Amino acid sequence: MNGYLRRLQPVTDLRTVVKAGLGGAVAISLVAMMSEASGVSWLMAPFGATCVLLFSVPISPLSQPVNVVGGHFVSTLIGLVVLMALPVTWWSMAIGVGLAIAVMAALRVTHPPAGADPLVVMMAGAGFDYLIFPTLLGSLALVLVAVLVHRIAPVTPYPVKT
């Protein structure tokens, strides 16, 4: 049982914690304001989890721009294809999520929050425009905010340079 309760995440200083919380709030606020201004939704629920990764663990491979944008794009596309091909049932949603996980892994664009995209797409009965709004433009906006926020002290290298 000891291994289940051990926290492996390193201790983070207060400034970094506050910056992470404010970064997520600013990112979601900006995307929500863009939704209101344009009359088109730029938001989807998995973006909240994307912000956790972008602002709390920006050095993670799963937080890098190609993973955020690519993972959401691929997973949404898979959800749309499954929605077109199959009825919306528990098993078709499971197929959508499983395919999204496998394809993200194969393309090396794994982004855990994007694993929920097929569920969102299928439950909403979304159309292919969902690939642009909110998926592509919303995820790009979140990454842009992360790039800017991580230039504020304490500075964090984002995206990670290899």
C-alpha cells in the first residue's frame, strides 16, 4: 500500500504554484473570451486538463506543443470518424478512445487530456468543423499562452529544446 500513497511529484515553490494557477486561469479566460467575441466555441472540457499539464509540468514530453496540438487534433479526428461510422454506444465510444490512444502513441503525440476528445465529439454529435473550432485553434491558443507565461519569472524553458 505504501507505493500507492507516496507522492513522486517534487515539491514546488510557492511562486511556481501561483504562476501555474494563474497561467491556467489566463489561458482558459483568453480562450473563453475568444469564444464570446467570435460567437464560435473555442473551448472544450479536455482543455482544463491540458492547462494542468501546460502550466504545472511544462517540461513533460506530454506537455510539448506538438503533443498538445497534435494529440487533440488526432483524437478529435478519430472521434469524428468513429461518429460517422458507428452508432453512439458505450462500445463505439470505447473504440474511439482506444484508437485515439493507439494513434497518439504511434505518432508520438500522446497528450492524456486528448484521450477524452472522442467522448466529447461523439456525445455532442459534433461535425468536422469541430477540428478547427475548438480543437485546432483552441489548443494553439493554449500553447501560445503557455509560451508567454513561461517567460515570466520564475522562467521555465517552454517548449523544451532538445
